[in-house]
Amino acid sequence: MIKSLKIKLKLNKTQEKQMFKSANIARFVYNWTLDKQIKNYEQGNKFISDNELRKEITKLKKSDLSFLNEVSNNVAKQAVKDCCNAYKKFFKKQSKFPKFKKKSKTRPSFYNDNVKLKVKDKKVLLEKIGWVKTSEQFPKDAKLLNPRCTFDGKYWYLSVGIEYEKPKIKLGNEKLGIDLGIKDLAICSNKKVYKNINKTKKMKKLKKKLKRKQKQVSRKYQMNKEGGRYLKTANILKLEKQVKLLHRKMSNIRNNHLHQVTNDIVKTKPYQINIEDLNIKGMMKNRHLSKAIQEQGLYTFTRYLEYKCEWNGIKLVKIDRWYPSSKTCNSCGQIKSNLKLSDRVFRCDCGYMEDRDLNASYNIRDCN
């Protein structure tokens, strides 16, 4: 079983400069590869393998692209491989068509060769960057897989995969149903309700601050408009950095909450968890609820729960998305087709009365 480990790096100014250079070259090579593949396809030729493109990169290093020699050789090689894999996945209908990476919208990241990666105490050796201090120590004698350096807007991190033995956990006799929502994040059939983190006082305060900063940026742009173009001043760059850091902080709070909730659910040790197979893409088309759905992170919640269930040997079952869990009476099975979103209490003709979301969680639990 492979688990990922993400550790913060403590860089000096020279090392940080080299890290950004590596990330920029990885992005440049990715875009160069994608451009080659698109032009080749338009001419009606066969797919160019990553081995051929790597050889071409090696030749170009000696002439036109000599700046690629300033970083590790594996940065460019892996960027070619990543692009080719993304391109092939599109034709296999496994993902969307790969896009060109724009500097302002792409998170800086690059690959480091795992063979040349060395670990000592609270230090790690990165190619052409040197020994870098880390916030915590890597496990000793562990094989580090697919090392990636990423920048989150404030700090650089090193992410690696580490092989662990799958633990043997004794599970209980409980079967759990989870209803995901917007008012509350998750309502479980054991009557445990997990709140929506976006409705807390702290998050509301951060949203208000973000709105204010975004308005300041907008005003600065209008003040520095020259004809049909906008000039970026030092104050605009400063404000934009503050906006990015606020987005980062809010994102970290949401992710932390999702991890805490999924951990708490898994710790109850049910032998099976039933969850709705939500059509998130379709739900996002609702302009009244799209922002709330996006902030709630329902897809991320499902993803976290999936791999945590796998680690703990819990069976996770996804219920058909068209199953009317909210409209079905858990007592007699009657479907109440005229149930509105504003009806928070489910009342059936048989006399059954229950909270709408709790009734849905019971129905999800009783499926399969």
C-alpha cells in the first residue's frame, strides 16, 4: 500500500530561485511537447513517443534551448513524459484534452529523480539545488517514490510516495449511510451531523476580507487603465499576493475540515459505508447553488473517503445517483414526488416524520 507524504522545505534565497527556475522549465517543456503533438496530429502523422521527444530535447540543449542545462536533466524528461501521458489519456477517453500551462494560473511544480534523492536527518538532497532543510524527518530506510516539489503560494513542499504494510483492522457490525448536503456537509445514519465549515464565524470573516481586497484590486486596475490595457503597478502586485494568500488559507481550512470529518467517519469502523454517487458537474450548472457546492468540496470529500476506506478495509458502495433518497419514506417506502427543497422535515401519509436529511441517510444505508 502506497501512502503520500508531504513535507515543507526550508529554503534560502538562492535555493528558492533555483526551485522557481526548475518549475518554469518544467512548464516550458510541457507546453513545447504539447505544441509538437498537436502540430504532428494536424499533419496526419502518428503519435510521437516520449522517447523520441526526449532525444530531440537533448539535441536542442546543445543549441537553441541551452538554458535547460541550468536545472536537473530529469525535470525536462519528466515534463515530456507527463505531457505525453496526458495526451494519450484524452484519446483513451480517460480525461479532457490537455491545456497549455499558463504561468499566472499554473501551480509551480517539478519532478526530482528518486534515485538521486538522498535523505539525512532533517535534510534532503535535491538535484542542482543541494541539501535543503525540512520541517520534519523522512522515514528512515524507506523507498521514496515519485518525488515532486510544489509551491502553494507561500511555501515549497516535497511530496513522495512511501510503501506501507496494510494494517489489519477489526471492523464492527454497523452499516453506515451518508447523505451529503449544502446546509450540513454530511449527515450519517448513526445520527451524527458534520457542519458546513463555510458557515462558521472564521470563514465568514475571511470571505468578507477577501471581498474587500478584491474590490481594492479592481479599483487599482481602473485607476491605472491606459486606453484598452491595464498597467500592473507594485501596489496591484502586492494586493494580488494578499488575495492569493487568503485563497490559500481558506482552501487549507476546508481541506483540513474534510480530512477531520472523513477520519472521524472511518474511526467508527463500520464494515460498509454507503454514499451517493453525486453528479457534481451537473449540480454546478445550478447558478443559485454552484458557489455553495464548490466551497463545500463534495467531490474531494468522496475522494478522501474512498482511499481511507481502502486503507482500513471498509467496503464503500456508491448508490445510484437517480435513487430518490430524500423523497422516499424509510418506514413504508412510499415516494413523495412533490417534496420541495424548502421542506426540511419529511412527513409521510403513514405517520412517519423525520428530518429530511436523516431520512435520506437511512435510505442510503438500507440500499444493497
